[in-house]
Amino acid sequence: MMKDSGPRVLLVDDSATIRYAMQSRLQLLGCEVDSVADGSAALAAIQARSYGLVLLDCFLPDILGQDVARQVRQLEQAQPERPYTPLIGISAEADPAHVQRCLDSGMDGMLDKPLQTLAIRRLLALWCDHELGEEGEAASPEEEHDQDLARLFLTTSLHDLQALQQAREEGDAARMSRLTHRMRGAALTMGRAEIVALLECVDEALLGGPGAADAISLLLQSLGNALQARSLQS
């Protein structure tokens, strides 16, 4: 049950699936939650009110999470009366160089996607003095996610796949990379290992240059088939 005295958390992620899943989980942990989809909205929210914790996606569509973090720290330096805002980066990327860049930008820590309930409990205890006990890891995705979330995941994934195909036709590799990152984060959250694997193959093919066009086309077709198969099972 949500407590009036619970910490206020800002969740920043461009994936509607992740926002839905994480907002529900944070509320069950007693938090008051605001959620936004991009860096500009995150900065506006942080300027407007204080947050006990900010979960900040590193790859946002308008401003990188690292740049959001830098602007928050600059704001705090310019306004010393402002309370310190704990910023925790969230990302499907876990290589040491990426983590170090995030920490150098002013973030206080990093969490890998999919976010685990136990890790969030520990963050709430550390930064918000919000102790809940630790009954173990989160339930499996199939147990934890309801049908509304499953439908949201399929709808947004199919929409992103359509945008991915359009970006391929236009030769926009940067946009393709942003879309695959968002789709992979959602698939990780939902425990869809086969979709994660296909998206990772698309990312690898994107590094192959123009000669990888046929491989990317086949991978996107396989991705569409996997999503449609999941839709038929729902």
C-alpha cells in the first residue's frame, strides 16, 4: 500500500512499457512517482520540485542522460539552497566505459535493465531512508506483468518496428540505433529473450556498414514474426 510519507521518485525513460512497469513497482514499494519520457521534461520536473531519487535512462530521444545529469549538477551549483538530487542512471548497456561516462557526468550510480526490485529497495534505503526489508528478487516477468502491460509492450514494439523499418529505408543508422535501444530495454523488462537477441543482432549488423543491409532486412522480418507470434499467444 502506498504511504503518504513515501519518497517522491522521478522515472525518466522513453519506453512506455518500462514507465508502466516501473511506476507500478515503485508505487507498490511505497513511492510517489512522476514519470516522463525525455530529458527536457525531466529537467523541467526537477526544476519544479524536489525528488528523493531520479531514475534516469541514459539514452533519451532529445538529450542524453549524461547531459541531463550535468545540467542538474550545474543547477545545484547555481542555487546552493536546492537540495541534492540523487541521479541513478538506468541502461541496457553495462560496459565499463559507458558506466564511467555516466558517473563522470554527475550520476550517483548505475542500474542495468531490466531493473530488479531488490536493487531499487536498496537505493530507496540508501538515498531516501525508506526501509522495506528484502524478501528477495522480483517475481518473474510473466508473474509480475498484467495483460494491460503485455498489450502495451506489443503495441509499442510494433510501432517502433515500423519506425525502425522506415529509418532503414531512409538510411538513418543513428535513428535505428536509438530505436533498437528503446525496444531492447522494453524487451528486457518483459523478459522476452528472443526479441532481445534479435535486436542485439540488428545492432551488430548496423556496425557492418552498407553491406549489412540484407542481413538487417532479414532480422527485421524475424523481429516482426516474433512479435506477431507473441501477439497471437496473448
